[in-house]
Amino acid sequence: MERLPVEVVGNILSKLGGARDVVIASETCRNRLEILITQTIFQTTGLQGLSILMDDVDDFSASTVIAWLLYTRETFRRLFYNVRTTPNVNILDICGRQKLEILALSHTLFCQYLRTGSRSFAYCMPKIEILELVNSDIAMSDTQVTVELNSPTLKCIYVEAISLDKFIIEADSIECLHLKDCGLDDVSFIHLDIGETVDNLEIVDVSNFTIFWPKFYQMISKLSRLRKLRLWDVAFDDEEKIVDLETIAVCFPQLTIFLWLGWTVINDLFSHWIEGLVERCQNLKKLVIHGIVSEAKSLEECQMLANVTSSMVQLMRKYKDVDVQFEYI
């Protein structure tokens, strides 16, 4: 695209509905790239989707990126933003009160917004349905880093590599919650709280996380329609090591349809743990066993893997109605 005159590119994008929705810049030197993107965007009208994905490129000029956003914010509905700028750009200050339905932010500034007052998240993003925050800097006015999201339209939220003290979600339409690699410095702790109206939340996906089980369970116990709960590479705090699987099975009957279990470091207890879960899941239809076996294994580890496999074969014979699949990497 960079070989064509800018006027031609802009004219094409303006006339083709599908092509004008998204502008993805090719990788080249930073200065030339900034000029190319700027000229292309300014030659384009009616832009509905903007992707600025520059993860491997040096810092862009903040003023240039702000110019892109100011020019397109009146029309675009989808913004995928992954670019480092000097200084950081506050997307909500620039794109607030617009038509954004999907917002994905990486390496940018994200201010904490209180649920009251004119600066609430719902006020800034009245139509937002999908929000992704990856490695974003949280602007704070005090020592405690708190993010509070209140939105009647928000359906899906993905948060990765962000350090917080407290994260509160109040979203009546929330359906999917994904948290990954979040923590506070070296202490991976987060207090989660979701408002009372969570009837639509069906998926909770937590990975690489340290949680306090009583507080986490208190949160998910409100989710009457929860059908998928994945705790991947999750560590529980030292004081609360017991996870009551019986209570989970009773409180969330829809979870028993599909069960996905796995290991990072295999041990003798894994097969017993799986069998205990299957016994409690009377309506189980599908069981997926996910494990890491690609690294070099000692003789002891190979024997342990063989024992687990034998136990799974016996389990399959006992529960013939359950579709068992293995995913090894």
C-alpha cells in the first residue's frame, strides 16, 4: 500500500465500505510510518474501525497519535490500540463520549474512574461492549491503585499484566471476565468485586494468578448462570489451601457439562483430583485433559505420566458416557 500515492489510497478506502473500516499500517521506519499513517487517515472519511498495532516499533510521537484519534473519533466504533508513545496517551480523555463499542488498549494510560460524578466510565464509554486492557499504566491520585468500571453495556472484559490493589466491576450485562498476569509488584494479590446484578455472566477465566479463595468464591457464588470456570496456573494463598470442590459442583450445576483440567508440573495427585471432580459432576459430557510433556523428562517423570495415563484409561472405562480428550504440548 505504501507504494501507491496517498490520494489514491485515501480515495479507495473512502469508497470501499469493507476496506475503510480498518487501517493497519505495515512495518517500516518510525518517521516514515508516522507520515504514511497520518496521510492515509486524513485522506479517509467515515472510518469505523482503527487498529494501531505497533508492539515491536519504537515509541511514536504522542502528538501524532492524538491527531489520528481526534480525526477519527467521531465515526469509529472499534479501536485496537497497541503503541508506545512519549508521553503516554490517555485514550478515554480523547475518545470519551463517542460511539466506541470495542476498545482494546495496550501500553497506554488508563485512568481510574469513580462510579459517581461526570467522570465515570459509563459516562466516558456509553456504548462500550468489549474492553481489553493489556499492560496499561493506571493513573492514580493516591497510593492505592483502584479501578472501578461501571457500565450497563459492557459484556466482555479482558485484563492482562496490570498491577492493581482493587478491581471493581459493576456491569449488568457482563458475560465474560478474563484476568491474566495481574498483581501488585511481587505480591500477586487482587481483590475482586462484582455488583449484585450478574445474571448474564457465564464465563470466568483466570490464569497465572494468586487469589484468596474465600473472597474469590464469594464473588463467583453470585453467578447463577456460570457455565465455564477456568483456573489456569492459579495459586491459592497459604492460609486458605482447601478448595471445596463439592460446594462448587452443587452451586454451579451448569459447570458439570464440560470439564477442562490440566497441569504444568505433573504429580501423583493429579489423577486422584480428576477422579474426584468427575464423581461430583453427574451431568458431565466432555472431559479434556491438558498437559505439558514437550520438555525433556526424567525416568521418574515418564513413569508418573504413564501412571496418570493408565488412571485415565480406567476412568474412561468407568464413565463410558463421558467424551475424554487429551491435549498435550
